[in-house]
Amino acid sequence: MDGGPRVPEQRRAGSVAMAGTGAIAESKSQALRFSVLGPVRAWRGESALNTGSPQQRALLAALLLREGRTATAAELIDALWGTEPPSQALAALRTYASRLRKVLDPGVLVSESGGYAVRGLREGALDLAVAQELATRAEKARGGNDLGRARELLRDALDLWDGEPLAGVPGPYAEAQRARLEEWRLGLLEARLDMDLEQGCHAEAVSELTALTAAHPLRERLRELLMLALYRGGRQAEALAVYADTRRLLAEELGVDPRPGLSELQQRILQADPALAEPSAPAAEPAAAVVRPAQLPASVPDFTGRATFVTELSEVLSSASETEGRVMAVSALAGIGGVGKTTLAVHVAHRARPAFPDGQLYVDLQGAGPRPAEPETVLGSFLRALGTADSAIPDSLEERAALYRSILDGRRVLVLLDNAKDAAQVRPLLPGTEGCAALVTSRVRMLDLAGAHLVDLDVMAPDEALALFTRIVGEERVAAEREAALDVVAACGFLPLAIRIAASRLAARRTWTVSVLAAKLADGRRRLDELQAGDLAVKATFDLGYGQLEPAQARAFRLLGLADGPDVSLAAAAAVLDLPAEQTEDLLESLVDTSLLESAAPGRYRFHDLVRLYARACAEREERPPSERAAALSRLLDFYLATTAGVYAIERPGDRLVDHLEPAGVPALVFPDRRAAQDWLYSEAVPLLACVRQSSSGPTLRRAVDLLWAAVDLAESGANFKEYEAAGAALRDAAHSARDGRAEGRAFLVLANARHWSGQFAQADEEARQALALSEAADDPLPRCWAANILGAFSFYQSRYAEAEEYLERAIREFRACGDLSGAAAALCNLSRLHLQTERADSAVHLARQGTEMYEELGHSLKAANGHYALGLALGASGRLDDAAAHLDQALPVFRAGRQRLWEGMTLFRLAELDLLAQRPAQAAAYAEMALTPLGEIGGEWRRGNVLTVPGKALDGIGHTGRAQVCWREALDIYERLASPEAAEVRALLAPVTAA
């Protein structure tokens, strides 16, 4: 018997004034009174108040049972509707609270901290509080051997019940409280009936106990009291019949035997124990024998992979029992929901059982759910499992923890604490003595769990994922469609739970092929819906983690999931969230701690693929107004555009491109130097290009095109050429569909540049012509200049020299008219190449020198290297080989530092040509070999063919004729595929060999 059901929301009521046999002393005739031990009702004095609808009464009950403590809105919504609240739950909650406030006295129902509380009630205003006080006083009276007074007090407490507690009140909270209050009532009844028998009232008790055992047939204490009452009334056969009925019923319903106290009473009745005939204190439960708990859940039969983790954790656990004097071992596994923490922990725990012969304890702490297990409740169950009688279990958390540690002292027990909320929940449950060990699983990294061996569990390796899928589906089906199986596990993000669900669905559907499943999972918008089978669902496990987030964390989680890139930098995330970097970092690190986000590297963060899909679904469902989603992605695009434009300006001082870009509404990052700016651009390449693709529609289209144009180094370097080209094509098509000529012209220009660097000259020529026409129609001056410059270069490559000169001279004029001296210098260098090809060497040198000087005056070191390259070519053609080599040597380190792989390769190629002219074939061969490496990545086949002729000549010059022929044949194959006129020269080089 105790003072009331110990629910987490309750506090003990203060004492109440009692009069007579328990009537409440009314201090104010109009005071508020409430009842929950029956229908939820309220009175002011003797007048009943209208408590409203069932949901409104559920709100009142939830607040009354908290006895003055504040309940948050989220807690109350969960109490009223559980896991499926209506869409307008918060509004409905506020309406109910407003209506109740009007019914109750002023100041009784208060709002604070986003929640509600009932305050200012007089003592004894709630029937439950009165019942608790009466039960407490009865317990004290019994302890003082005043059984008559104790019985009276218990009768008064029980009289407060008016039918089913919380009758007619809906919601999961009310349902749970009904069960608790009914259990307490039965406990009070048993205590009162026990005292009835102690005082010799067995005859009166028989009829009440008969009715009670019929209503509660599995409650053994009631049957024990009935047996005792019957025996003392001289009805021994009936008492034994009650035991027989009880034993049969327990076996049929529960598959268990009666508890020891009931069995002992049967034996004493059979033996006609004289002590039973006289009223006495109930016999204490026999001391329970020391038990060896074995509570571990079953290990999954198809456990797969994780060998490194199994070994690591097994070694930590084994050390707990093998090392003398070692403090108990604790290992804490953290990871995203569905990554297999519990499966791994249970598997390891079963392997470690021989090291813990005194037993294994297990509990699911429900840390990811709305109501995590209370440590005192868990300790109670652990103490019972270790053989402690209920009467010996203390009330407080501290006393229970101390007793728990005392019982485990000197024993070797493994404790598996699954699904923990945080370290605070775990600490009281740790054994704390050598020889014992604890395994903890949680979605949170328990950095504050002192001495714990921390393990971060990631998704499976691809081969492990495929092995798990195969074990469930079957070797034959997977072997027949291995590629489709790989697609399935990849679509599952290599997450064990997702793989198990997908494989289980396939295994249950013999008519499906693996390809059918792969096709279903290919649709990202439907993937999470497909990944559910029975009570397993990937979405459900993510729901648990998401439900624990604070509002700011949840917003960050939703909005960051919208971006397409594989990861996001801290600065980019701050732009998405429109928050300062420090606040953003705190939010992101907190999401990392909950395993909903991963830290890819310092300052970089990423989602698991399935978590990203879940975050987007949350954003689509919850982000209000919906325009905030578009605004977040727009801020990300602006951040990339502003910062990339800044990098471009640092790399190309004097270049006017940045003045012609769309304005960005987010401030750019500031870099200390050119190297830092360049490092940022290449580190952000993949998410930046993903942002471009994602922004290729609506109001963001023009900014996306300009971002790609400003990020030109990503293509010119060759590092991200394919992705850059694909993004350009997507923007071109989107601009055409949107009938935006300005954006389409710029997209064509971006593509023409990219094709130029990849050697796709015919396609680039056509795209440059489209860019020129569209920029003229849109009166877009700078793209018009660059289109003319590119067309001049392409015409030159294709031997249309007059056309090339016309375009290049036009480009020079228009660049100067725009005030873009950097562009004019580029066109001058191209014109120098044209003059060189048309045997105007002196003017070629003059033009190249003019362009180089313009670059240097602007402080444009990277493009000045292009000037030195052009000047080196012109000087070489003029026979000034040493001067030519000096200029090429000056350009080479600049190209390397700027990561311009194309121009690095071309400069090495030109140095090889100079060495050939200078009769240095060995040096020429070395330069040519070095040139082939970068030009194998970018530059296109035509340029590679050019380079291959040079090592052939150099190798032939040093007597390596066979290797020379290999180079020339490869070059000839390239030129013939391209129908290039250079094929004739290579055939001539091979002709002597063919003739021989």
C-alpha cells in the first residue's frame, strides 16, 4: 500500500483538512472542486460547471493530474490525440484552453512557456489528492498498529471512486492514467481486506472477495485473501478449490504457476497449520533466491558483416572480467535510426555471455520516443529481475540505484541499455563495479558519459549490404540480377533497416524480380513509402528522431535537406538558414549529435540519402509559408553567386564580367588571398554545380546561368568538366523553354567555352554562333564580345582565316567599348595566333606582347600567363627559341598554381616543340610525355593528336623508332576519326616505315 500511483507527471499533494470520517472541510462555500476518480467534473461550491466536450475534459484532466506543473503544448497534443493529431491540433488545444479559462476562476488556468497549468487550487480541491492523503494516513495508522483507524481511512479513500476513473475521457494519456488509477484502487482494496481479515472479519470479507476475484480472475493476491477467509470460516475444501481454479487459470491464460506465497498458503491449509486459524499479520513473501537474469532479446539469425565492430566491442566487454581491478566497462554505440545499433549490440552481447555468468539485463529505454523510460522505473524492474522483493524496493531513484549497485557488487552481469535518450538517463543504470559491463545504444553521441568507449556506427559497406540482401532474398534470385541488386542496396543508402525491409518485401513476393524492386525504389519521392513492411518502416524510425528536435533544430533539418549537393559547408548552411555562422554551427552540431546529420569534415555536413528524402518530405509538409522553401534555396544560390563572383574578380582583376552578373542578395565570403579563394571554389565545386542544376527554372534561372559563367575555372581546369557541361546543357534547355533569350544566350556561351576546352570545335562553333545571335537580340553586350572572340578562335582552328580575323577585330573593339581590357587582351592574344598562322610573325609578336602587357598592367597574373604563352609561340616561330622558351617557362608555374590543366599541358607541348627545333630530342620527349597526362583529361582528341606527333618525332630522333611509330599511329587514328587535315602530315611521317 502507498500514497497513490506514482506517475511521472504527479507530485505528492499536501495534507488536507479532514472532518469526521473523512468529509472535506469546506473553507469557502464557492471554492472550486474537481473529480477524476470517475467522470471528470468540476464544481463551484455545490454548482456543477460545464467542462465541455470530451477533448476539453481530457485537457482539464491532463492538467489536474500534473498538480500545478506546466505541460507544454506538444505534451498536451500528444496526451489528447497521440501519434496522429489532427492538422489543426494546436489551434484546437488553444480553443479548449480558452473555453476552460472562461468556466474556471480567474488565474486558475494559466499560460506560460508555450504551455498550460492549473494553479491556485485550495488543498483538497482534487479528489485524487484527497485519496492520496487518506491512503498515506492509513499506512501510518497501520504502522502504529491502529488497524481500526487504518481501515476507516482506506474506506474513506475508496469511497471517493465514482465508477471508472476519467470515465469518457479520450486520448492515450487518459487511457494510461485509467489503468494506473484502477491498479491503485485494487491495491487499496487488497490492503483494506487484509486488515479486515487481521481483525477477524473473514465472514464479511468472503462475499466481497468472491465478487472481486470474479472481476479480476488473474489477481493472485485477491485469491490468496479469499482462500484465507474461506479457511478461517471453516470452509477448507472451498479454499483448496480456489487454489486449484487459480492454478488451472494461470496455466491456461499465462502459462505460469501460482506465485510462491499462494502455493505456500495451499500447503499450510493442507497441513491445517494452526497459525492460519488466528488473525495475524500476513505472512511475508519468502525470500527470493538469487536469480540469474537472461533478458537479452534473440539475436537475428541473418546477422551480416560488422566484423570490425564485433571484434572491437567484444574485446572491450571481455576486458571487464579479465582485468583485475578494472572499472566496469561501458561501450556506447551511436548512429542514425535504422543503422543496426540494437542488432549489433544484441549480437555482441550474446557472444559475450560466457564472460558474464551472473546474468544479462536488458531494457528498451524508449529514448527516441515521446515518453522515455524513467530510470527509477527501470531500476525497479532490474531489481525484481535480480531477485529483490517488491517490498524491499525503495521509492527514490537514488536509493534504488544504490541498492542496484550493491546487489551487483561482486557479480559479473552485462547490462544492455538500448535506445537511450541521453547520458543522464543512462548514468543511474550503470553497474559501477568491476566485473560488470554495460552496452548502450543511442541516436545521440554520449560524449558526456565519462569513461565510455564511444562507437559511431555508419551504414554498411556495399559488399556487406549486398550480402545481407542476398541472405534474405536468396542467392539464386540475386545472382541472376546482381546489377539490379546493387541498385536496390544503393537506393537503400546501405542502411541495414532499409535493406532488410526491401529484401523482406521481395522475399514475400515470388512474382517480383529484383529489377521490379529496383524500379520502385528509383523514384526518390516514393522511396520512403516503399521502404515499409509490416511494422517495420524507415520513415517511422526517422519520425522518432525528428520528433525529439527543438523547433530551431527541426527548421534547420528541413531546410538543409532541400539542397541537392552531396554536402554543405557551414557558410552555405548559414545562407540557407539566414542565420549567423556561429548559431548555424551550434544547430548543425546538435543535429550531428542526434545522428540526423553527419559531419563530413570540419565545417562540412551531409545527410544520409534517405534522411535527406525524409527531411524534404518534412519541409513540404510543415514549412510555412511554402515560399520559405524556395527562399532558402534562393539564398543558397545567391551565396554561391556572390562568392564565386568574388573569386572570379580575385583571379581576373580588370575583367568586367562581375559587373554584368545578376545581383545577389546574400553577402559573399571574403578571402585573405587568391589561393584561399581558389581552394574554396574547388572544394565547393560539386555542391555548387548541384545548386546550378537545381536552380534552372523560374526566377532563379538567370542567376544560375551567371553562377555557371562565373565558375568558369571549374571547366577550364578540367576538374569538373563533365558536370559543368551537363549543367550548361540543362540551363540552355531551361532558358529555351522559358523563352528567356538573355539567359539562353549566356547558357550557349558557357557551353561554347566548355566545348572549346574539350576540343569539340564543330559543336562549340555552332553554340558560339547561337550565343552571338541571342546576345545581339537581347542587347547583352559582354556575352556578345566573348561570343565574337570564341568564334574567331574556332574559325582560326578550322582554317577560316579571314572570318577569324573579322571576328577577333570585332571582339577587340567591343571589349574596349565595354571597358573590359582583360577581354580585349584575350582577343589580342588570339589574333596574334592568327597572324602567326598566316605568316605575319612580326605582327604576331607585337600583338602578343601588347596583350601580355595589358594583362600585367591589370595585375592579372593568370591571364598574363596566357599572354606569355601566345608570346612564346610567336617568338618561337620567329626563330628566337630561347626567348620563346623563357616566356613559356614563365607561364608554366602560373598555370600549375591556377590548376589550369589544359594550359599546363599545352605549355609543356609547346616547350617540347621548341626542344625539337633546337635539336634536343630527349628533352622534347620528356616534355611531351608530361603534356600527355593533363591532356588526357581535358583538351579533346584533336589536341591530343597534336601532342602525340611531337613525342613521335623526339623518340625517332633518339633512335626509338618503334615507340615513335606507336605515337604516330595513335595520332593518325585520331585525325582520321576527326577528318582533320593534320592526318596528311602524320601519314608522311609514317610513309618511310610503310615503304620499308
